[in-house]
Amino acid sequence: MHVYIYDDYLNRGRYNKTVNRMEIRLTDLGLNGKIIRLSGIKNIRGTIQNEIKLGAKTIVAVGNNQTVNKIIGAIIEADIYGDFQKNTLLGIVPIGPDNSIASSFGIKNEEQACNILLARRIKKIDLGLIGSYYFLNEARIESLGTKINFADYSIEAQERGEIRIINLLSDRSNTIKSNPHDGLLDILIKTKKGGETLLRAKNFSLINERYNLLLDGVVEVKTPNEVKVVSNRINVIVGKDRSFD
Amino acid sequence: MFNRNIKPEKFKDAETVIGASIKVKGNFNGQGNIIIEGILEGSLKTDANIFIGEKAKVVANIEANDLIIHGDVRGNLKVKNYLSLGATAKINGDIQFGTLSVEKGAVINGQLSSNGEVGKKEAKESEKAKLSDEE
């Protein structure tokens, strides 16, 4: 059974046509299911976990990166429903801007998303975890003042720039190759004069007293915090044009 | 010919790159090829190869298969195979190498010793060749 999680912003008039088009397409394909609108729901995690308990096999985020981020924790953190969650799949129907996660799965728009849900091409991928927050694509933070501590050594940037902790890149045009199956996070540091720094690690801690980490462009997390990769943690429905193998 | 900092082909897909504005402290143990352009204090070790750029400052004992140095290194070097010191290299420490190449202008303060690994390999290969010729 499919459960579609609609984000709050889809209530706005400008998305009505797109949502209607998607619903018609899903019905045509025989993929219609239960719809849950996030507006007005306080306990999102509990609601989704309840659906999983009731037998939902596929949870589809209808919205953007923020929508995915809101529901991902609920899908994978429900330890009490361990037997159910093994079979729970994550699907995405991107609507509107800020959809880099959908892009990395090879999903460009709502129409293509419906066809991809039907094709049901499944990949198991790693997730990044910072404190208690999961991320699919990447986490970003200002480089100046950030210290990264590994088991045997630490690194610090001496000038302004950006640190990206990457699990899965949203496109293939980048200079680095991220692999969401390798059990590692890529740490890419770009500073104005100092060029690029590239490291790979399973876990580390990170501190910056002035700036917060931004996960998948939507969730801000304070430091110091532990960062780690959770290997092959979630099953996702992906398209042919995804950014990974 | 005049650009001394050109990295060999094998470093183009280096696993680890430490940029010029980065400071590393501690025992840095890598698995693949490593490029250092910034500051490193502690120790540096890999089974693969290391490239140290012209502006890099390394205060560490280094162990590697191949090691190419164009920067400033204070510490002992243990190189299994090939050690190359560019014209801008400054080494303060003892050096153990398989084969050595030193460009004019490089500064070395320390003892040099060959680990004999390359010599042993060559001797083995020529012995094998002799045996196969005799057969």
C-alpha cells in the first residue's frame, strides 16, 4: 500500500494544478493510496510510524527536500516496528523548488515521478547522521572556525569558505565522485585561496562556535556534534538517470 | 619543464587532498594516494604514494611507497620505493629510500641511506633471467 505525505506548502493555490495532474496520473497507473497532509499534524513521526505499523509498504514524500527530511527519520528510526520497516520504501514526487534529493534519484518532475513509482526500481543507500538528524544529500558549514576531529588527527581551515559533508551528490557534474554505497562520507572543503581539500571518513566530530550545520539545505543543527554514516540504511525508489550506480 | 609542481598522473585521482589553507594535527594514516599542499604536524603514513606541494609545511615522520617532495619537511622519511626531491624541497631529517632523485636546489640536512629493496628486486630478477636462460 502506498501512503502519500503531502507537505504544507502544497495547499497554496499555485500548486493545485500540479497536484491534480499528479493525482490523475497516479490513479491511471493504479498507484493511488492514502493521502496524509502535513498541515495540522503535530506528531509527524508518530503518524507515519503508525501507517507503517498498519502495513504501508511505500511512503511517498510529495513536496521537496524538507518533506523528505521530515519523514525519513520516521521511516528508519522506528525500532519498535523493526519487522515492518525492513520492507518500507521511500518514494519522492518533487513539486516546486529545492528538490536536489529527487534530482539525485533521477526524478525531475511529478509526471516522471509517477512512472518511476510504477517501475519500482529499488536501491539501498547510506544515510548521513548528525546527532539525531539524518541527511541524504549533504551537510554544509562555514569553514573558518570549524574543527573536525577524527580518531587520530584533527583538521582546521585557516580561511573562509565552505565545508560540505557529502553522502550523495545531486548531480554528476561535480569534480568528486560520491558513492552512497561505500559506507563513507566525503568531506570537501573549498576555500577562496586554498583550493580544494578532500577526505573520506566513516565518523568524526565537528565543532564551530559561531555557525550551525545545514542538512540537505533545510535543517539547522548546532555543533559540537557527532557525524557518521549509516550504511545501506534505506530503500529508495529511483529513476534511470540517478546520480549514482 | 619549468613548472616544478606538476603532479604525476597517478595523483590526479588522489584519495586524500589537504589544501593550502588546511592545518592537520595528529597521526594521519591514509590508504590511497595523498596530496599535501597545507600544514601537517604529527605523522604521515600510507601504503601508497604521497605528493608534498611547494607551499606545504610538514613537521612529521613520513612513511610511503613513493614520495615526491617540493615543500618543507621536518622529520624522518622512510620511502619503500622511489623518493623525488624537487628544486624547492627542504628536508630536515634522516632519509631512507629505495631509489632517489634530487633536483638542483633541493636542501637536505640529514643522513641518507638506501633500504636496498630495489637492489634486491633487481638482483632477484636478473637471477631469474639467468636461470631461465640456462634452462
